[in-house]
Amino acid sequence: MSQTKPEPATAGIETEQTSVGSVFVSNYPPYSVWNESAVPDVQNALTDDPSDDATLGLYLHIPFCRKRCKFCYFRVYTDKNSTEIDTYLNALAEEIELYGKQPALDNRPLKFVYFGGGTPSYISVKHLNTLVERIKKVFPWDTAEEVAFECEPGTLTQKKLQAIKGIGVTRLSLGVENLNDKILEENGRAHLSKEVYRIHPWIKELEFDQVNIDLISGMIGETWESWQDTVQKTIELDPDSITVYQLELPFNTVYSKDILGGDALPVADWKLKREWHQYAFEQFTQVGYEQSSAYTVLKKDKPCKFVYRDAVWQGSDMIGTGVASFSHFSGIHFQNAPSWGDYLSTIESGELPIYRAFKPTDDEKLTREMILQLKLGKINPSYFQSKFNADILALYREEFDQLQNEGMLRIHSDQDEIQLTQRGLLQVDGLLPTFYAQEYQNTRYT
Ligand SMILES: C[S@@+](CC[C@H](N)C(=O)[O-])C[C@H]1O[C@@H](n2cnc3c(N)ncnc32)[C@H](O)[C@@H]1O
Ligand code: SF4
């Protein structure tokens, strides 16, 4: 069992202070219990016959950034030169070619593709086109419902945007985070607001199916005034969807290290970050957006969806490629080697770079889907009855009753619905550990 080190993502948020530790729940059981001994289960699943009903997605991790943001917890490198990037992208293509030889993936169409990071828009047009050409030979994605691509505004040029559109990207996601230059600088972002305005007309002109803007509520230096300004300016940019995250400080961020080293960082508490988040969503809904999850609003008058999120939260197969990437395949979780050297050398030896895995029980699969889908704001008990043959209202009676009594959700049994209140939705990640099995509560998350 993992070392005991409770974090909000395994223990819930008890204090109002923003303390160091993961909050965002992206999977279950916690990553800290995944291990090497389950890796053969992945290899067996990959050599099995293809499954005819599961949907399949491909995630590509592009771990490069111009600068490391002081709040960021992703696996990123800011010191790699063009030759090293070349080596990495070559390995990434080889990894995908290795997957192409696995019987369980034979002839399976992709429902979605996700370029995440790091910063996929950091790589050059030439690198991007070479990579995509190779991947499409193994997994063509012309019929995929969504090809999503994350961008840091300062890395985009008109030519690069044209290339991104050219490879079939349908959902362009921009890490805007804030539109106040002082705040962007203080938090170590590589871009300033003028770069957002520089690229905006080019993005409009290219008519992507969906353009998303990411914001963070609670960046260091934020005030009510600056946040209101960022929210208004975001509305003026007219994106199709807006995602608002509340700042969290997992163990590996620059700010977390400062705090653990004794610095008194002026970081907003959870109550204030929720108030900012709520304010933003109220403003967005007043001008024609509607809430589609705890974090995202979508334009009401435009058909928008987020295929990647919905598929992953419904247990879809997803092959995650690149250093430290996470996958879910045939019901098994696994993660790639988390270090640059191990990732590259394993691929060089012709093997998949899988380093830890976990095969959840049926109960754990049910809990995983239920907690992830709760982030959508409502779940339907009948979905779990037909998929898992389980009555979640009976299984989790005590937990649902307790959350209902605390004003976090409402149970509408007659309408086959459990619905989070706005209050519950604004702190949903902190509520989810309530549903964890005892053995996973109060453990280390990652
Ligand atoms: C991989 S980045 C997006 C693309 C690009 N790297 C960028 O930052 O512009 C994913 C998103 O995670 C969010 N994020 C990163 N660190 C965070 C933190 N500590 N708390 C909350 N959100 C965070 C940011 O909103 C960011 O846009
Ligand atoms: S938030 Fe984005 S740009 Fe900043 S370090 Fe993380 S991945 Fe890179």
C-alpha cells in the first residue's frame, strides 16, 4: 500500500486554505497504487482480439514549453533543443507504430485524438507535419469526431495555425489563463495578453469547429477587480467554450516548493476561488453560454461537445502516448515511463514504455465512472444499472444522503437523476473522496 499522505484528492478539502497537494480528481483508484506487477495484464489485453463495442481514442503528450509556469504540475521540459525534440517526436511515432501492431487495436477506428501537454503548439510546422504523416499511416483519423489541440498563445503564428487546421484539428484550446499582464508575469507565464489579441483574428478566420479558452481562478496577484476584467475580456473574445479551473498546488509546482520551503505566498483561499469561479459562470451564462460540467461552459446557440472528456469519463479505451502519459485500455489503467531517458531507451529497444498499471475490479470501475461523471453536474442511476448491474442509490445511500443534507446535491429518484447543486459543483473534486473505498481514502494521490 502507498505511503500515507492525505491530499484533498483522497481526503476531501477540510481547510479553507489552499494547501499543497492534489485536488483535481482525474482517475480512480489513486495513481499511487498503480504498480509494476500489473503491467503483464496490459500486455495480455493488447494481444487479445479487438473488442467490437468499445470506443477508442489516442492521446499524444507533447511535453515542451517555452517557460515553466510557477503553478504547473505537468511533465514538461523547457530546455530541449530542436534535435532533442526531433528525437522525442520520432520516439512518439515509433510508439504509435508499436501500438499499430497490437492485435487488440487492429482496424479499430479512432473516435477522438487529443494533442496535450505541455504545449503541442510549441513544435514547428515541419515537426508537426512529419509526426502526423507517420501517425496517420497507422491510425487514420479522418472519421474521428474530434481532434483536440492545446496551445499556448505566444507559440502561435498564422502559418502554424494553418498547419494545425490542416491536420484536421476540430477543437483548438487556448491557455489564456488571465488577461492581466502583471498577473501573467508574476505566475511565470511565457505569454502576455497582447499575444492573445495578435492570434485572435487568425483563429477566427480559420473557422475551427470549436475554440476553447482556459482560465484559472485564483492566480497569484488576482483581485476581484482584475478577475472581473479578465471575465469581461474573455466574453469579448467570443470563444465557443470556456474552461475555468481553480488554482491548485500539487507537490511538484514551483509555488508549492516555495511554500514548503517556508515562503508565505499570497494565495487565495478556496472560498474566494469558488466565488470567482461562480462569478465567471454567472457572467458567461448571462451572455448565452450554458454550463456543461463543473469547469466548462459552452455556447448555447452552437452545437458544441467535448468528445474526449465524455468518452474518458464513460470508460472509453484511450491509448496515451509520450513520456509519463496515462492510458485506459480494456478496463486496465496504465502509465508510461515518467522520465525522458527511460521513455526513449525503452522505445529504442522496440518495447512499449509501460511502467505501472492497475486492473480495477468491477466495483472500482463503477466508482471511477460515477465520480468522474458527477463532475458533469448530474448522473443517471439507470446508466449504472444497465452498464454495471448496480443500484448506485442503494450502494452509496449513506454518502448521497449526507451530501444531500449538506446541500451539495439533490436526489430525484422519480426522474432517474442525481443533480449537484451549484454549491456542490463548485467544489465537486473535494466531495469525490467520500465515494472512495476505505483503503484509498487519505492516501497519497499521485
Ligand atoms: C497543458 S495546459 C494547456 C496548454 C498550454 N500548456 C498552456 O498552458 O497554455 C492545461 C491547462 O491546465 C491548467 N492548469 C495548469 N496548472 C494548473 C494548476 N496548478 N491549477 C489549475 N489549473 C492548472 C491551465 O488552465 C492550462 O491551460
Ligand atoms: S501551464 Fe501550460 S505552458 Fe505552463 S508550464 Fe504547464 S503545460 Fe507549460
